[in-house]
Amino acid sequence: MAAVPDTRHTKTDQELAINIKKATNPDETAPKRKHVRSCIVYTWDHRSSQAFWAGMKVQPILADEVQTFKALITVHKVLQEGHPNTLREAMAQRGWIDSLNRGMGGEGVRGYSPLIREYVYYLLAKLSFHQQHPEFNGTFEYEEYLSLKAINDPNEGYETITDLMTLQDKIEQFQKLIFSHFRHVGNNECRISSLVPLVQESYGIYKFITSMLRAMHSTTGDVEALSPLRERYDAQHYRLVKFYYECSNLRYLTSLITIPKLPQDPPNLVKGLENELAQIQGHYGQQITSKDEQIRALQEQVNTWRTKYEALAKLYSQLRHEHLDLLQKFKSVQLKAASAQEAIERREKLEREIKTKNLELADMIRERDRALHDKDRLQGANKDELEKLKRELRMALDRADNIERSKGNELSTMLSKYNREMADLEEALRLKSRALDDAQAKIRNGDSDLEQLLRDKEEELEVYKAGMDQTLIELNELKLNQGDTDTVIDGQIDALIMANLDKINDIIDSVLQSGVQRVDDALYELDSTMQAGNQNASPSYVLSQIEKASSSAMEFATAFNNFIADGPNATHAELIKAINVFAGALADVCSNAKGITRLATDEKKSDALMNGTRQSASSTVKFFRGLQSFRLEGMDPIQKTDVVINSNNEVQMNLQKLNKLVETFAPNTGKLAGKGDLGDIVDSELSKAADAIAAAAARLAKLKNKPREGYSTYELKVHDGILDAAMAITNAIAQLIKAATVTQQEIVQAGRGSSSRTAFYKKNNRWTEGLISAAKAVASSTNTLIETADGVLSNRNSPEQLIVASNDVAASTAQLVAASRVKAGFMSKSQENLEQASKAVGAACRALVRQVQNMIKDRNAEDEAVDYSKLGAHEFKVREMEQQVEILQLENSLSAARHRLGEMRKISYQED
């Protein structure tokens, strides 16, 4: 157990070193806030700054002027906001800080040498002050100083104020040097960032000196003795006013901190003390005069309370008797309640045991399904391995037969050749033998020429015999070398296979790393305060996304196990596709889960959902990283398969936990599973949506044919524009419903396999509920749009209601498209048609909104036809105040309406 804190400590030290390196990089920009903040937080977490100083010393900050200057800025901020131990431990680092000044002669290459020398001088002066006055913190807070030390000696207070004013003068000197070194052309961001701690520190010292001077004036009352301090205080006040004014003109600095605003003239401490004494005397006189009145009032109250007490005493005796009677009745009721409570506890205990048994049964079913899956997978793997081995054996036998056949043919050819040569040699030998016999006969006859010819022929015969022997030796060597050649060829083939397998592993590692990067990006957006997630997401849609992520995780695990089982003959296309689909699904879960946190009823519920999403994403990253080739190296296939199964189980468990958390945002989900054939329900809802669109189109046609007597030409033009835009919306929605039906049929056909439509819908029940909810929303929002349009034409509804209804139609159609996109195949033509239909609906809704906005604009232009230049000054001011009051009322009404809308949406998602 001790190894866990050591590992965590090592990790935080590594993160600290990285943050120091990034904060002191050679780029001429300000040190990033997050890097400096991480160093400050480290000192608070570990109550020490030793690791920070050690990390600073190992950085090459003396190699570049900008790095040295940024290191001084980082050290200054850590001294200001770090743990109190940081100031005490910094005393031992003054020699190192002073060493940063060495080698900084002249202006330097980039003009930072004078700034570095002055910054080192100021930091050493600050540390010397804190060594003399250890009761001060890094930002010179007055309240904390008083809580640590009470000043009773005026001389000590005088000395403290003098030291603070001296340090304030050094700040004044340093900030003037910074302003004088600003470049007219180029980036001054790094120089400006050094003003941030100076502004904060100078303002803290100013507030402290002001409070201390007031306290000393109140305590001593010696105005003349304190006049040198007041004069110095007034001079510093004017310099600070000028300093803060110059800082407020730096746009980059005002984006980092709020510049303090001081009055033009310093506060009059003596006059303030006189006013305070006068107020004290006035209060004392008022207290004296009010005491008599208080005495009379108290006497009257005593008499009143005496009368009330006597009445209460009588009432108490009466209530006492009633209380005793009620105690007797309460005891009898309590006995009955105890027996009832015992029965309730027994029932709850039985319910808990039933739930426990149900969970155990679910676990056993899950284990059984897993065992069956492992059995089928192993049988399939063994069968594939056996087929592969048989195929390799047949190929090896064929190759051996071909080699043996070719070598046999070659050998028979060579044997026949050498047999012919031997026959020729034997024939030549016979001829030579006969010639020899003839020569011997001639020798006997004494012919010397024939003897010479005989010797020549014998030498020729020896040459032929040596050639035949050499040929036989080469033939034997050829037979021996045939086996070595086969071995070399097999080795080359194995090397090529291993090289190809290494390349495939590198490709898979790269794809896994890209999946890790994609999920890491989703995690960053999940934790980022700048990203709000998908604000249009609903709980049912998030549940379908979680279901997709779970199935894609299972498909990825299956594809990776097949990749392991196939070995060198494995195909990696399906695996790469599974990785990309899984990573994308998990990223969608993160974005949409963060979006529904807006529906949380309290902070605890929102944090639980964020933590569940974060755990799912982290386990996915761990899943991807654990399957990289260098981590699986040295394992046999069974061990690799176990790693895949265990990691997949962890991801599935986290997704199930997240699924339960999302269900709390929509507790009524999952009720369609017991309502019959889900396929029929889906078809019915899509058909109802199509019927609703057809009815809406018919109603619009009737509205267009209504009598138009009593309308002006402008009103008829507006009415026709609204009706045309509404009819365009209904036509576009009709095309959308047709495209959604085609897409739905394609998804079911591709996903059900050999099972039925009902089984497919039950298997993907979350997605099915989201699809049904989206279809209902499309039909409902379309009917609402037509009702609202009719009301606007009849002056029953306002144009703003029509805009809201149009936006509702666009949102519901987007929900339907998103529900289909979850299960749509890659590069699906029908899904593409559905996307185009959704864009057409959005364009039609925007056209209607523009038409209504133009109508509102014309109406407001008629109402605002007021010539304000003819109003008097008083009347103009009254009108202006009325408008401001109206704006404030409308803003309050808008805020309250948005709050009510948020609460209504929370309830609507729970009821859907």
C-alpha cells in the first residue's frame, strides 16, 4: 500500500517539472497562468517549496534573457500566493536568485538585462523585508497581520510603516524602468506580465500603510510626530495614481487583472480623526438623553409582562393537565406504531434480499453468457486454426512434391547425360583396346611409332576417367545442397512474415494512439469550463449513445481477439474501423452527457454524472493503451485475449454505471419494452407523424383558401408569406419522414442479421425509445406550428409564438436525424438523404422566422414613430427613465421565464 503514495508523489513532481519548463520557455510571451498556478498549488498540497526551487535550478534559464526574466516573474508569483513556508524556505535561495544577475551586462541582446538586474534587486529587498517582519504574508494583508501581531508600541509601528514605504519606493523604481523599456514595435507581452505582481503588491502595501496610519493617529494622537510619514504617504499616493493610470491604458494588462482605482487626492487622516472624535461625543450625548426614555419604557414593559405572566400561569396549569392526558394516549399509540414499524422493517429487509438475489441472478446470467461467448469464440478459433494448419500442410506438401519432381527431372537428365558419356567412353575404351592390341602386335613387330601412339592414348584415357570422377563428385554435392537451399528459403519466408506482422502492429498502435488522443480531447472538453456540451441533448438520446458505445466496445474487443487468433494471416481493416467507431462513440457520449447536466436538480447529481462520464472515458483510454503491441509483447495468445476481455468488462461496467446515472434524469425510460411489438410501435409512430404532416398540409391549404374580405393589401401580403413559409416547412418535413422511414428500414435490415425485427428493436431498446420519442416530437411540433400560424392569421397569437413554434420544429427534426445517425451505416446513402432533408427543414424554418421578424420590425417601426428632438428636457428625461425601468422589468421577467422553462424541461424529460 505504501507504493501508491510514492507513485503519486513522483507523478506530481514530474508534472511540476513540466509546468516549470513551460512557464520558463524562451518564447517572448507571458508565463501561462495555468502553469504558474500549478506551481502555487503544489506548494499548498505539499506544504513545501523545496521541489519548486530544485526544479527551477535544473532549468537552463541563464541561457536566454527571456527565460531568466520569466523565471523571476514565476518566482515572484509563487512567493506572493504560495504556502507560507515558501517565504521561509526562500531565504536560503537568495544566493541563487542573486546569481541570476551575473553576466547581465549592458542592455543585453533582447533588452532584458537592466530589467533582470532591477528585478533581482527588488526580490532580494522583498525577502529581506519578510525576514525582518515574518508576520507579513506575500500580499501584505492587513487583517491577517493584525490576527498574528498586535501593535502596542508606536515606535515599532513607525518602523514597520517606514520599511513598507521603502519597499514601495523600490516598486516605483522598478515599474518606471519597465515602462521605459517598452518597445514601440514588437511584442511587449512578457514585459507587461511582470507588472501583474507589482500592481497587486503595491496596492496591498498601500492599503496596509493607510490602515496603519489611521490606527496610529487614533492611538497616539500626536499629529506632528506622524507628519513625516503623512508627507511621504501623500507623495507615494500621487505616484501610485499615475502608475495605475498608465497600467489601465495597457489593454493586455487589464485583461489579466483589475487595476485599482485610487482617489485623485490622498485621504486626510487628521481630519478623519477629528470627525471621528466629534461623532463619538455626539453619540455619547444621544446615549445619555435616551437612557431616561429607556428606563421609562422598561418599567412599562415590566408591568405589561407581569400581567401576561399571571395569565400564562393559569394557562400553564390547564395545559399541564392536558399534556399528562396526551402522554397516556401517546404511549398507547407508540406501542401500536412500534409493531407497525417492525412489520415495515421486515418487509424492507425482504425486499432488499430479493433485490440482492436478483443482482446475483443477473451476474450469473452475465457470467453464463460470457462463458458461452468464450466457448463459441474458442471453438471458432480452434476450427480456424485447424483449417489454417491443414491449408499450410497441403501447401508445404505441394511445394515439396514440386521441388522433388523438379530435382528428380534434373537428376534423371544428368544421369542420362552421364550414362551416355560413360557409354561413349566405354566404346572409346573398346576401340582403344583394339587399337592397343594392334599396337602390341605392331610392337611385337618392332614398330616404335606405335609404342608412342599407345602412350598418348593411355594418357588421354586417364584424362577422361578424371573428368568422369569430377562429374560424379559434383552430382553428389548437388544432392547434398538441395536440403540446405530449402532451409534458407523457409527462413527468408519466415523473416518476411515477421516483418509484415511488425508493420501491421505499428499501424494498429498508431490507430490505437489516435483513439487515445480523440478520447483525451473529449475528456479535456468535458473538464473545460469553456465547453458546455451538446445543449440540445436529451436523456433518451444520451442513453442511445451509451448503448452504441457499449456495442462498439464489444465489437472492438471481438475484432481484436480475431486479430490475435489469426496471427500473421490477420486482416487489420475491420480492427481499424472498430477502433475509430468506438473512440467516436465514446467522444459523443462525453459531449452529450455534459449537455444534460443542465437538467440536474442539484450540484451533487451533476457532479456524479460528470464523474461517471470521466470514469468511462478513462477506462477507454486504459483499454486502448493496454492493447498496444509493446505492452502485449511476450504474452501468449490466451493471455492477450484475457487482457482484452478484462479491459472490455471494465469499460462495460463503467458504461452501465453511467447508464444508471443518466436514467435518473429520465426515470420513465425503458417502459416500452413491455408494450408489445416494438417494430409495430416504431412503424406506427412514423406513420402517425406522416399522417400529422398530411393533415397539417391540408389545413394550410384550407387557410390559404379562406375568404380575405376586410384585409388590406399589406396584411394579405404578410398572410401569404406566412402561409407559403409554413407550407414549405410541411413539405420539407414530409420528405424528412419518408427519408427517415427508408433509413430506418435499412438500419434494421443491416443490423438484425438472422433475427427478427422485434428482436432487433428489443436488443436496442434505448435507441428505439429515442427514435419513437423523436417521431412523436416531430408530429407534435408540426401540429403546434400550424395551430400557431392559424392563431397569428386570426390575431389570436403573437408573432413571437410562431417563431418559438418554428424553432421547436427545427429542434424536433434534428432529434430525429440524430437518433437515426446513431445506428446508420458508414457512408449510407439513405442517411445522407435524411441529412439533406433535415437541412431543407432547417432552411424552411429560418425562412419563416425571417418573415415573422420582418413583420415584427414593421410593427415596431410604426409604434416608434416619435420625434424625441421635440420633447422638453424634463419630459425627455422622464421618457428615458421609463425606458430604463421597462428594460429592467423585461430583463427580470426574462430571467424568471428562463428559470421556469428550465424547470419545466426537467419535468418533461422525466415524464417522457
